[in-house]
Amino acid sequence: MNSNYALHEMLEVHELAAFKTVCMTKSKTMQALVTDPELKQILQQDVQLSQQQLQELGGVLSKVTLT
């Protein structure tokens, strides 16, 4: 995989990671507030998926070489 990215591309990935972090935080917060077990399970799945996606985005950002 080519890890040479333009500055605007790196900033786009960073913006995605920031947005995903906010979404994950909201899902974690909502888990404590909801009473429906099915909704809690959906929120837990979203948190787990978000954590995985953030790790992947972090891996991309850690390998970036600006051109």
C-alpha cells in the first residue's frame, strides 16, 4: 500500500477519525441511559465496530508520509 498522501488527504482521514470518536462517545453515553436490552446491544455493537475502525484509521495515519 502506498503511504504517500497529500496533506488534504491526511486531514480528511484525521477528520473521519475525529467524527468517529464523537459517534463512539455518544453511543457509549447512550448505553448508560437506555433501558431497552436490544437497543443496548445495538449500541454496544456500534462501540465495538467504532473501536475497530478507529484502530484502522490510526494505522493509516501512523504510516502517512506527506508529499
